[in-house]
Amino acid sequence: MFTDSHCHLSFPELSGNIATLRERMHSAQVTRALCVCTTLEEFDDVHRLALQYPELWSSAGVHPDNEGVREPDVETLCQLASLPRVIAIGETGLDYYRLNGRTVADMEWQRERFRTHIRAARLCRKPLIIHTRGASSDTLAILREEGEGEHDGRQAGGVFHCFTESLDVARAALDLGYYISFSGIITFKSAHELREVVAFTPLDRLLIETDSPYLAPVPHRGKTNDPSLVPFVAQQVADIKGISVATVGERTWANFDLLFQPVISEHPSL
């Protein structure tokens, strides 16, 4: 029994083939997936999937890389987060990987967007889905500045998804009370240092994901990814930690429940 904690089934590579994908998930014992929103314009499509299929859930947010899209505000994010089967805010965060001739100082719009998501998550008590690439210092600093890690009862918490950062960043994320989610990247031959992060991350703070349609794990690397392949990520975690893949599946399933418990508990039969 596996949970894909982050996928994009509304993207065109996957959206036209949902029936087949659900069959593939069933065959692979992937019984839940979180469909993650990347723009407000996309939200209705993401949410519709969660409303239509009991094994799917959704989030509400605007990806840091997306420009020229509707800008979120706290009120809008909280309104969307209050809808049935919306269990998280995001994905959000910072991405300085492609500055396209700009400086980090020029990315203040991204930092303000991130702060908006954090404030919404803390207000409406939904976990954050954090994306950080080439920007981990600012990501952690802003989370702290906005009150995350204070454990004062107002913590949004959440997950650093598709983690590719250093061991020091992982330690800092864990210290803030966040979970860490690993994708098919940990199966790549070159991912030696990332596998060390997997070994370090406590099993009770770990999630697995596909980030599909991207980052298909070995032996499917280079192909279109989908939630049915998340057991390959689980197997790599199991190999690194010297435990069974069944244990990884059970523990990451439970971790998903713990992170999103306030919403999951409203639907105990799903």
C-alpha cells in the first residue's frame, strides 16, 4: 500500500489518460495520490480530479517558477483550501535555478508570493508543500521569519517536496518540524549525496512521491512518470535503510495521514 504524496495529473501528459492511470495505480498497490496545483488558473482542473476520484486529493497554490499568471492572496488561498478534499497549500517556495539574466535581488516578487502562501497556511491551518531549488537559504530564512519552527500552536508545517538539497538543509527542514519527500531522483546513478540524505532522514518524517509526469525512476528513467511508479522510490528507500519495501509503504502512508490528519480524519472511509 503506497501513497504518492506529489503528482500533477492535471498536466497534459497525464490528464487525458486518467482511467488507465488509475488501473496502473491499483495494480501497483498505489492507493492514494495528492494532485498538486501550480497556478490558480489550473486549480479547478486539479480539484475536479480530487472530487471525482476517491483515491485522489488536491492542493491550492502557485508554483514559484510561474510568471504571468494570476497572483494569489491570502484570502483566495484560504477560500480554496476550505473546499472539500483540498488538504494543502502549494506548491510554493523559491526557485533561483533559472534567473534568466536577473539577480537574486530581482526575485523579490517570488519571495513575497512565498510569504503569502505561508501566511495563508498558518491562517487556515493547512500544511505547506515547499519547492526549493537553488534558494534553500532564503527558503529557510523566510519560513523562520514568518514564524515556522516556533511550535507555538500556529505552525503550518508541511513537506519539502522532491528534495534535492544538502544534508544541512535536510537537518534544518527537520528542525523546523517539516517532512522531507523523495522522488525518483534517488534512483539515479549520480544521486550519491542525495541517498545519504535519505539514510539520514528519520523514517517517521519521510514521504515518497513521483512529481509525475517528470522524474521517472530507474528503470523507467526518461519516460513519462505517473503515480504507479512510486513503489520504485519506496524500494530505493528500503534498500538504503535496510528495511522492507512493505515497511516503507506502511510508514510513508502513516506519515501522509499524520501530516494531513485534520482533513483526512473527516473522511475516514476514503
